[in-house]
Amino acid sequence: MKIAVALVGILLFAPSARADSGADVLAKVDTAMNNFTDGEFESKLFIREPGGAAREIDFTTYQKVPDKRLVRFSAPGDLKGMGVLVENKDVMYVFLPGFQKVRRVGTHVKAQTFMGSDFSYEDMSLSRYSPTYDAKLVKEDANSWELELTVKPGQEIEYPRVHMWVEKKSQQPTKIDFMDQSGKVLKTAEYLDYHLDGASHYGPSKVIVTDHRRNDHKSEIQFVSTKLNQGLKDDFFTQRTLIRGH
Amino acid sequence: MIPSLAVNQIISFSTRWPRTVVVISLLIAALAAVGVTRLKNEEDLLVFLPTNDPDVQLFQDVSRRFGSLRVAIVGVEAPAGDDVFSPASLDKISRATQAIKNVRGVDLMLSLTSVSDIVSGPMGAEFNALVPTIPTDDAGRRALRDKVLSREFAVGNFVSRDGRGALILAFLADPGSMKQQPGELRVEDQIRAAAERELAGMTIYYGGAPFAAQAIYKETQADVRHLSPVAMLVLLLVVILAFRDPVGVALTVGAVAFAVLVVLGGMGWWGEKFTVASSTLPVILFASGSSYAVHVLGRYYLLRAEKSPAEAILESLRIVGPPLAIAAATTAVGFYSFVTTDVRPMRSFGIQCGSGVMLCWLTSLTLVPAVVSLFPRKAHHEVKLELLGNVLVAMWHWAQRHRRLLFVGALALGALTVGPMLRVRVRMEPRAFFRQGSEPWLAERFLDQHFGGATFAQIWLTGDFDDPSSLRELARFCDFARSLPSVSQVQSVLTPLVLATNGMDGTTAIPWTRAQAANVMTFLEGQPGIRQLITPERHDVLVQIRMHGEATTALAALEAFAKSGLHREPRPPTVEDIADRLSWVARAYGHEVAPHELLRTLKPLAPPGLLDEEWTRRRAAIVDEYLKSEEAPQLSDAARAQIGKLAVDAPDGSPALAAALQKAAPEDGAQAYRFLVTRLSEARRHLAVDRAVPLLLRAAGLPTDGPDAAFVRAHVAVLADDLFLHIAPSEKATMPMTARVAGEPVLDRGFSRSVGDNQVRSLIVTIVCVLGLMLALFRSLRLALLSMWASLLTMALIFGVMGLMQVPIDLGTSLVAGIATGAGSDFAMHYLWYLRRQRADEVSRSVGPVMAVSIFLVSLGFWVLALGKSPVMHLFGTLAGLSMFLSALLTCLLVPAVLNKVEP
């Protein structure tokens, strides 16, 4: 009898005492990253060429969770008016003011670097990791989790393995190593200075990506301003909006 | 006569304090040994490029600007009966591409499976992989093959025209910017390992400058590893035969080995890197530096028959010391003259060799006397050299009897060599370093056979490459280049630009507004390979021109065009410009047609009029499509119908159309008007181009079927577009356009020029210095000139024969003149020196054989290098050894022919 009570007690209380699994942590990360309905993010992208000055690209990203994004470039002059619309992970449009046309862009380009930076189009549109990766918790301390992610079978992605350090406070990554199948680190992303930019959403002030294959070439995104939950509607994320004002 | 005080003091010290000398030598050797462990290799052959030559500087500027220098090429050939489109081959290429891409130090990868294809379709621009998936059946394989071979940017760059060969291009990071991690293999070796692993079963070729440099370096190192022991063995054998005394043998070999160790150790301590050239140092010193100890010991063994050990060594040094000093100085001068070259590693090499020679001489004055003082040797006669002595005596007398013949003959021979000598060319091409059958040679052959050549010239243009007229001027230059003989391919940023424009607009055209060019370029910027064609600021463009065979004519034409054919202030193309370009395109395909003939077809061409049936149908469809699209403002059915009719009736736009749109969609109306009118204008132009292209193809005699038809058609379409295009006057270039021709042929020319100049400088310095030394020795201009005559005539003969046989001078042979003048004068100098003190017969019998043995040693030492696999080493060794031998032979004939009496 006593054993039965003990067993029941273990079964009842075990979940709360049970440590988070990798999948749980990754799910938390996805939730935390997308813990808003919609958002407007004003950013500056700095691309640091070896031996040269950094190039600066200013843009504003409108996002509606889970997948819709509209990016509008404001500087420098030759980019002004350009825009990219992501309707979902498979459908992307680009507007080039010089041609006065919106064109749909195929999926292969998503793996290529974005305007010479170390971010790919895929990076710019990836908002969740759980659909693509399985996660294993390798380490935990008072402030952070450390995860090993491996790509799920049948998924095609540039980085089949990922090592992620997650901050417990914001439940978002502070550092991510993107690796090839053998575990060689190809690219590293660092997320710095998380702060509350919404009621319950944390956002980094800066993301720095280093591409180790390109002689540690660096790119950096600085988030200038963030406005969350403004009530952006689905019909905002259309081709018409993309070209409006040009 | 000679600054002998210091030398006498050295000799005196060595014989009075032999143990001290030995200990000091051992300490120096130990220090040098530590220095050797600090030596670092310099495997990059580009350090041998002359620094001051403008063509070389241009080549380096281009590399710095575009990063185009270090491209490692992995070529693959499908097994016989197969092509690279088989599933197995494609899978291997794909995996190899990914593996090489992940090598640290590879900045960028381009291959069949990594490059993008931009296709315009009904849904828009499809940026897809050129090879999106590996086909699983024959039909898929054929379709993929047809698609890939129809892409002009792919054929000749990533896949051969016959589909049997493919290239993987790895652009490497600047090695100076990368810190190699401990235990990490060099980038080239990692790429090679990845290729061997993933491409097993295919024939693999390794080309491009990084692999070629590595192969040349390794081959030279292997040569030296094999040849150094051979040189030492040769020296050992000769010395054993000569002395038959282990201490004597050990001293002779040890003296040279000591000098080699000290020089290499000094390099290590000084931070000098160990290059391909310095790796020949041991062999050269064994050849040039071994004779000093031989002379000292040879005289010592003879004198030991009459004198005590101490007297014998002192007397030996007294007798041979002065001429040896001059001999060492003249030989060293030949090497030191390399400091006049503008190639830093060769300057260092000259100092290393010269210092090594001087060290060998110094060792013969210090360590050799010290050791024989500590371990006195017995006398012996050089029995076997009696025969040689008799031959030399006979030659002397024969020469004296035929002095007139020899004197006149020598002068005539010298005169006869002048013409052929002047015909000698300097040729510094990397392929001159490739041994037949070597890895770079095989790669070159593969590229020549399958990809239209392995030589790349480059045009570096500066200008405003957002400006549409500047882009068209760039296209003009490219068309001209294509028309030249030996040019097989021209690649520029225009290819992806036209493709991307087609993707964005559905038009095969170069952007016709600045905004379009800027938009497309920023979108292209993420594409692999773009950075090698245009800089991010878009003020510098690099055109790659692939050539086969002899490139001189094409190079001259390109330079002439860059100088006077380019429009420095670009303007919209005229119909005459288009006629010129079409004529060049025709010439590229082997058909000559004059521009004025083409004008007869070009001038009447015009876009379709309003009543043209096809145009009427098309514009109605375009208007309908636009007004129903998501881009258009939301309109009522009535408004849509009204606007549609207005647009069809006035495709160039009208106030009525603008007003109707503004009324129907106040927020978006103005924008919609611009969009609609633009679409209609472009559609009209497309129709005009579609109609013009077949006419132009026929007029220019260009192919309309066959493997090139699609490329030609696309090219002519771009040209035809310019006929109907209106570039707004506001579209003006913000800077003028300039062009400079660079690349391998230009680099080779600069390098060749430098080698030729360096040879002349080095030879002049050597002649002047050796003449000065001989004057100091003999205090007689006649004797000084006589001592050099044989070596100078030898040089004339060798270079004359090279001119006759059309053997070009390269980096190695350019050094032969200086070395041979210095070292080759030694025999005559020794002869004349002893003739002042002894009768001719005595000199021929006593000193002659020793000199002959030492000359034989030197020649043999250089000939050992001729056993090397490296073509450069082979020729250098052959000529250097031959020059030594000929100098000695001519000395034996000319000195007695000229000399009646020699004053003491």
C-alpha cells in the first residue's frame, strides 16, 4: 500500500520536478521569439568588408506571426523603395522600383546570402526552429540552457546541425553555432542585450553573424526601434502594399 | 696587390690556435642548427613576381580589387562513355562542392551544382539552382543536360560543351589574412583531400595558380631532396679518388656542409623564408664551393713530401691563398649581382649563395688548416692526374702552334653569335615550369581540350556601372574581345545582369535606367561569383577573357582598343555602334560582314505601329492582365473596362488615361499609370526585338541552329533591344570610363621583361666587378681581359645557340650568365696566376690537373641539377654545367694562343 502511494505520488509530482527536455526548451524558444501578434522593426544592417568600411543598409520589417513578413528598404539610395514580401515559407516576392514590377522569387535563392551579408534569405525568414530541428538538452545551469539541434529527416536546410545557447530570462538564444553534418562550425550568430520591447517579449539590440567559411566575415543587425502588436492585418502583407508609394 | 694582411692573420691564427678554431666552428654550427629549426617555408611562387614592373603591379592591383588571383580549380572528367550528367557523377560533384565549400580558407565556391539559374516565367523570376535535383531517369538526365548546355554562363565555365567535363572553382581567401591553426593542413591540401574523397572514380585535375604553385614547389623540393645526396656523392667520389684520405675527404665535404648549415641557419635567425630558389642552395654550394678545400688540400698533400705538417699547410696557403681569394670573390660576385634584380627572393638567393661561397673559402683558410694542424696527413702524389697533366701540356703547345687560327677563330665565333644572341627571347610563363605529365600540365591540357583554353586575360574597367550607356560600352568592349583570334570566351557581369533583368522584366536586355541597374545589382550581390566581376560600389568591373594558343596578337588588339577604341564618355548607342557590334559577333562565329552592309538591314527597323495586329492583340492582353493583378489598385468593373480601353487605345499614355486612373484610385492611380504605361512600352519593344532578331541573324550570317544558336540568339536580342530603346537624357555617367588590360599574358610579358632586364643588370655588374678584381690581381688590363675572355665567349656561344634553337631564357637561365662569368673566369685566372711564377709546362702538369678536377667538380655539381624533373632546374643545371666546362676548354685554347710571355 505504502509503495502504491509512493508510486502515485511520484507520478503526480514527477512532471513538475521533471527537467525540461530539449524539445520543451526549443518550443519555449520558438514561443518566446514569436511572442507577439505583429510587429514593426526598424533595423540597420552593417556589412563589414575585410579591410574596408562597413556598408550600412537601413530597412523596416513588418511581421505577422507566424510567417508573414514585409521588408522595405530605405537606405542607401540605390536600395530605397525595394521591398521583399514573404507570404509563407515557400512564397516570396521582390519589388524593384526600377522595373516597376513585383516578381515572385524561387526557393533556391533563400539559401543565398542577402546582399553580400552573412545572413541568408532563409535566416531572414526563419522564425521557428521546432518544425525543422530535433533538440537535445546537453547542459543546464541557473541562467541558461544549451541545446544540440539536428535536422529532422526529410528536411533540406543548409545547416543540418546547430548548437544553441539559450538565456533563461528571455528564453531566447544568445549564441547559435551553425554546423555541417560533421559538426564543423560554419557560421555563428550572437544575440546581444536582450530587453523587453513589448509586454512580454524580449528582443535583442544586436545580432552579429560571423561566417567562418569566409575568413570570419561579419555582418551585424542593430534593431533601432520595435513596435509590437499594432494590429497589422493580413491584407497589409500584399503585393499592393509592397509597391505602394513608388 | 691583394689585401693580404687580414688573410695572413686568419691563416696564422688557424695554424697557431687550431683547437680554438675547431671549437668556434662547432659553436657556430650549433647556433646555425638552431637557426635551421626556425626556417619557414615560402610556398607561394607569386613572391617571385618582380615588384617594380607596371604590368606585374597591375596584375596585383586587380587581384587585390577583385580577389581573382587565388582560384583553385578542381576539374573532373566523367568515365569513358559517360558524361557529368549521370546521377552518380552529379551526386559526386554536389558532395565535393559542399565539402570544399566548408574548408576554412575557401571564400567562395562555384560549380555546376552550386550556381544559380535565373529564369523568367509566368510566375516571375525563378532563381533556382541550375541543377535543382539529381535526375533519376534517362528522360530527366537528358532534360537536365539540354537545359545546362543551353546556358551560356554555364558552358565553358562549369561544364564543357561536350558535357564530359566539369569544373569546381574555389576562390581562396588571402593567405596573409588567415592564421593557420596548429596541425591544420594547407587549404590546397584540404581541398584535394575533399576532392579525392568525394570524386572517387572520376578523373580529377588540379589547376589554377594555388595548385600549380604547390605542385611546382613540391616537385622542386623533391628534386632537391633527391639531387642533394647525388651531388654530395659525386663530390665524395671525386675527392676520394683525388685524396684517398678519409680526413681529407671529410674536410672537403664538411667545409661545404658547414657553409650550407651556416647560411641556412642565418636565414632562420634573420627570418628569411626558404623558397624554391633557396632549396637549390646545397647543390649549388657543393658545385661552386667545394674547390677551395680541394685546392688547399691538394697543394698540402704535395708539399708534405718535402715539408713538415706545419710548413706544408702554411706554404700551401701562401701559394694558393691569393688566387683562391680572387676565385672566391669572382664566384661570389656572380651571385651577389642578383641584388640588382627586382625580385626580392632572388636578391636574397644571390646573397645566400654569395655568402655561402665566401664561407666555403673562409673555411678553407680556417677549419681546413686547423684540422690538418691537429691531425697531420701524409704526403701522396696525384698519380692518376699525370695523364691529365700531359694532355694539358699537349693542348698548350698545340694552341701555341695554331695561335693565329685560334685567335681569329675565336673572334669570328664571337661575331657570329651576335645575331642569334639578339634573337633570344625571354619567356616567363607559368607553363614553362610545368613538366610534361605533371599535375599542372595535365590540368592545362584538360582545360585546353574541354574548356577552350587555360589562359585568362582580364580587362579592368572603371566607370559608372549603374549608368545604362556605360553598361553598353562595356558590352561593346566584350563583343570586340570575342571577335579576336584565340579568344574562346568572354565573361563579364553583363551575363548575370542580363539574366537577372530578364528575370525581373522578361526582357533579354541590359538595364536601361540607372535605377534598374542599381536594383538588379543589389539583388545580385548575394550571388556567388559576382564580387569577382564587379565591386560593391559598381565603379570597377573585371572582364575575364579565356584564350587558347598564342595570345600576343589578341593582347595587342585589346590594348589598342582600350587605348583608343573605347568611348571614354559613354553615350547611348547609335545604329552605327550596333552595326559594329553585330559585325564583331559575326566575326566571332567565323563570318566576316562589314558594318556598312549590316546598316542596310538595321536602319529600316522600327517598332510596331498602333494598327499592327499582333501589337494590338498583345497590348490588350497586357492591359487586361495588369488590371486584374494584385499589383493594380482595386477597381470597379466599370472603371476597369474604361481604363482598359483608354490604355489599349493610347499605349504610350494619355491625359485621359491618367485622369481615369486617378479618379478610380486616388491613392494608387498615379503609380498605376506609370506601371501600366511602362509595361506597354516594354511590350512594344519586346515585339520589335522578336521581329528584328531573325533578320539580324540572317544579315550577319549567324547560326540559327546547332549548339550555339541559343547563345547567339540571346546575344543578338540584347543588341536588337538597343535599336528600339530610348535612354533618357537624364541618364548620364557620373564618371568617365577607362580600361586596362591585365591577366596572365600581360603578367608573363612583365615578368619576361623583368627577367631580361635583370639578366642584363646582373651581367653588367658581374663583368665590371670581375674585371675590377682581375685588375687588382694582375695590375694589367691585358691579363684581366684575357682572364675573362673565355667565359664571355662561352656566354656568347651558349646564348647564340639558344637563339638559333629558339630556346627562350627563363628565370633560371637568366642567372647563368652572371654565375658563369664569375665562376668561369676562375680557370683562366688560376692559369695566368701560376704562369707568372712557373713555366707553362710546369703549370700544366702541377696546377692544371687540380684546376681541371675542380672545374670538373663544379660542372658536375651543376649537371646534377639537370637530372631534376623541373624543366627550369633542368635547363639551368645543363647550361650552368656546360658553361663551366666550355670556359675551361676555351681557356686551355685561348690563353696559350694569345700569350707569348707572362710577366711576373
